[in-house]
Amino acid sequence: MAAPLGRDTLPDHWSYGVCKDGRVFFINDETHSTTWLHPRTGEPVNSGHMIRSDLPRGWEEGFTEEGASYFIE
């Protein structure tokens, strides 16, 4: 992850969302434009979580920094 992800790490008027594959996108709330790159660092961010279609509803897969997977309800 490019930077710790939280609203306090984003410039004013920016927010973020997370896609099902765990990729994070950023939204400029003034211009209504989006980008895959963190507005401060210019780097892409992955949440470390992924919603998989083969898991029960409400479950998702997460990954440790070492790459081991775990499941979250």
C-alpha cells in the first residue's frame, strides 16, 4: 500500500472507494473525477482484501504482508 489508507491521509475534498478485487480508487469530490493513484503519493493502493465469488455472502479474503491469506466475515 502506498500510504496508510484513511481519510486523514487524503487531501481536502478527496475520498476513496474499494473495488471487489481490493483495488482502491480515489474520488475528487469537487471535480467528481476518479483516479487509481493516491492523490498525495501518486502510487496505486491495494486494500489487501478481495471479495471472491466462491465465498459465502458477506465473507472476503484478506492477505497478510507476507502474502498469507485469511478470511473475514
